Amino acid sequence: MIHIEGVLLVIIGILLFELIIFLHELGHFLTAKKFGVKVNEFALGMGPKIVKFQKGETLYSLRLFPIGGFCSMEGEDGESEDSRSFGKKKVWQRMIIVVAGAVMNILLGFLLMMITLIPTQLFATSTIARFAEVNTSSEYLKVGDEIKSINGYDIYTSMDYNFALATAKSNDMKITVRRDGETLTFDHVKFPTTKNDDGKEIIHPDIIRLGVHNNFGTLMQQTFLQTCSTVRMVWASLFGLITGQFGFNEMAGPIGMTSAVTQVTAEGLKSSFWDGLTNLIFIMMVITVNLGVVNLLPLPALDGGRLVFLIIEAIRRKPVKPEHEGWVHLIGMIALLLFMVVISINDIIKLFNG
């Protein structure tokens, strides 16, 4: 039975991943059509076409490998004399087309977040309700304190709280709280710890936070706030990579993400099919928000890189020469592919090392 459930979740996972890609490209497609840009092909998947049909000016295709997709617009990557080409449209219209894919990903993240939160009976707030029987943080903190930040990371949701604790480098927290109208900061808050079989110290937060009941209002509020928290988490993780807070080994590419999806889903399956499905939907929510945020980074070959050139065009009131922009994106694409190869090799090494 577990085997059948596992296979079913794999199929659902593939469909969810394709939904992420489909909605990203659909964002580009719909806004392109809205502004009258000619779309030559809308494809889901990569590689050889297995299904295709022509409708109007656009070829729609389903390709063999479920690892991506594209929306091919006339004049997108070069000059075109067609009056309906991408380059002939107003700069603000092209900006909207470029960012629409990322916006769709984040909107999908909102929907998936809501699905994972629906079964929740109580949403944890940042207010301390009580302490665990074995506790150490009560030396500084009190019942009724509203936690505002942990180690400088602002706390608005349970996701912020969990992320701040998960990324703490030691059991010596700097916690800021709101107490009786005052903002207080404590520099050396510690939680109870145990050691695992490898001798690694495991931190056990001893705070039980106040909960609010799940109703339509709190569900919508928590869905919005926790989606925002996911976006913040992605930016904080990227910043941590740049500043050296996180090491290279903590990064993951497609192979590492697949492994993480498998592990998290399998862990949920130990309890029930619903828990496995919820875990799968949650990690897919993180992936789609990641895709949306990362795509907006001002890097060549990404949507954010294209947006930078459009901003430059808007300021200069004339576009950068297409061949110059093309070379920048080509170099960026090569660098991105090389980076993905390195990350994938690192993922494989981590898999073999357990």
C-alpha cells in the first residue's frame, strides 16, 4: 500500500513541478498576448515534441522531457521587423511581460500555502503562552512576551521563527521581545539541548506560543504572511550565501531538490498519505516561490537580467543594442549552466556520502 502511495505521490510531484513551469510560462504568454506580441510557440517540457498543434499564429507543444518549458516570442532574442515583435512594444509593456512569469510563481505559492494551512486548527503566533517543563529560556523571557526578532531576523510568522532557529549557528540567541509596551533585547538566551548519535548538539526550543483558531479571516491572513515569509526566507538564504553565512555544501541543485522532495514526502508518508501529500505540496510551494524570486535577480539570462536592460532603456530612452544584450545573456547562460553542473556534481557527492 505504501509503495502505491509513494508512486502516486511521485506522479503528483511531477505534475506539480510541471504546473510550476506551466504557470511561469503562462504568465509570459498571457501578458504577451494582451499587449499584442506575436507568440511563435508555447511549449511545456524540453526536447523532442510528442504532441503539437497549431492554433492561429502559435504552435502549442508538449515535449518529451518534463524539465522546463518556454514561451517563444517574435523578436525576443534579436531584431525583428514584425510590427508585433517583442522589441516593438513599449518598454513598460515589455517589463510587465518579463516579470509576469515570476508573479505567477509567487501567486501559485500563495495557493499552495493556503492548501497546506487549511487543515491547521491553530496558527502559532509570536506571543509566548507558556514554557516547556524543562526550560532554560525562562531565565530571560516571560509568558506574554511577543517575540520580535531572533539573532536580528524579524519574526512575523511561525515560518520566520523556525527559519531563525534553524539557521542559528550556536545555542546563544539574541532575542528581542515586546513586553508591557517596552522593547527588550536579551543577548544570551539558551534553550535545552541534547546530542545525537554523531555527537552533534540538537537545540530544543522550550517556548510554547499562543495559538489563534483557523477561520476564513485568519487563514487568508496567515496564507499571505507566510507566503511573504517564504519570499523573505529565499532572499535571506541568498544573502547568506553571498556573505558566507551558508557554505557551498548547503546549496542544492535539481538533484538535491529531488532528493529533498523524496525525503520530506517519505517522512510524511510514515504517518499518512495526507501528511505525505501536505509535505510534498509545502516543498513545492517553497520551490515555486524560489523560482519566482530567483528569476527576478538582476543576472544575465534570467528574467531579472532582461528587466535590468529594460530599466536602462527606460532611463536612456533608447534600447541597448540587441547584439550587445544578446552577448551578455549568452555569457550569463553559459555561466549559469556551468554553475548548475558544479552544483549537480556536489549533489551527487552528497548523495553518495549519505
